[in-house]
Amino acid sequence: MNALTALASAAFGSTVYLVTLSTVSRLNRLARGVKVAGLVLTGLALCALIGIVAFASRSVTLGFIVGAGLTPPVHRWILQRRKQSAEPSETV
């Protein structure tokens, strides 16, 4: 297993997660018919992308899964830190 390939794939998996999250957030603001069509197209694109990644090699697939799996909790942690730092501090 090539470690550099797995690391690059993890970064790619992370990017795919964040792009998908952004796309779904934008689609949720649209009308119902457009939202459903957009979600179906997003799902098809993700299935095709995952199929291509799985066809590449085992290290690519492993890195992709690790990157996509680690990104959501890290993303939530970053958002919580931003909210905490944005709140005004109380002085007594």
C-alpha cells in the first residue's frame, strides 16, 4: 500500500464530503422539485465517483474512506470552535 496515495485519497475524500455538504445545503433552500432532482443527480455523481475510486486500487479506496470518515467530526469541531470564539466573553 502506497502511503502517499492513501494520504492524497484521504484529502480527496475530505474534499468530496465538504463539496457534497455544501451542495446539499444549497439544494435544501430551493423548491421541492428542483431539490429532489438535484439530490438525485448528486447521489448519482457520488456513486460514480466512489465506483471509480474503488476501481483504482485498495490504497486509494482506503484513503478515500478514511478521509470521508474523519472529515465530519473534524468539521463539526471546527464549527463549534468558531461559535465559541464568536460569542462575546463575559467579564465580571
